[in-house]
Amino acid sequence: MAMFLISEAVFFFLLILAFAYFGSMPRRIAPVGWFFAALLLLSGLSMWRAAAGSRLWRCITIALGIAFLIYQAILIGNTFLIGNTFFILAGIHGLHILGGLIALAIGPASALRPTALYWYFFVLVWLAIVLVIYFRSAA
């Protein structure tokens, strides 16, 4: 699992670097984006509770992840012609979140700990993406 997360960290670091280098900044991202970033961060907290074995918190994590994916789909749809780098970055992150949701929904309880590590990692990746987007677009 550690090697997988390291490879994903390098992959997303390079995508964020390409995004920053090419300067394709989505100028029309609404402030509501912070709300949905907060939803994903809250899903990290609910995952922490779910990892203790709570089925309710597992369902809450899934619901928060689905809400985030809906926002991400709307965001990508509304930022037409902003830049391919942003679409690649947000789209690949969304696919990874979808994979985590599938693992949460159908995975056995014994796989919850590695799934939680995976989820925490992609919550942090989105935080990095949001920080780069908002700080670069504000400059």
C-alpha cells in the first residue's frame, strides 16, 4: 500500500506542477468550491470514525464523497475551455474518489483500513489542488 500511495503522490505532484507551469487557471471557480473542499475534508473525519468499525460513519463517508463527485462534475462542466491540465487533474482525482467510494460500498470490513489510508491520501491531494488553484487564481 505504501508503494502505491508513493506512486500516486508522485503522479499528482507532477500533474499539479504541470497545472501551475502552464498557468491554465480556472478563473470562474465559485467560492462555493471551498464548501465542497470542506465536504471532502469532513469525509476524511467520517472515514476516521468508519475505520473504527461504524457502519453509520461509513455511509456518511460515502454520502459526502458522492456530494463531492457531483460538485466536481459540475465544476468540470462549467469550466469549458479553461485548460486541459485542469480537466486532467480534476478528472483523474474524481476517478480516484470514485474508486474509493466503490471500495467503501462493496469492500469487506477487513479492507477498511487500507481503504481509509487511500481515502485520507486523496483528501489531502484535493486540498493541495484547491490551494494551488485558489492561490494561483488570486494572484
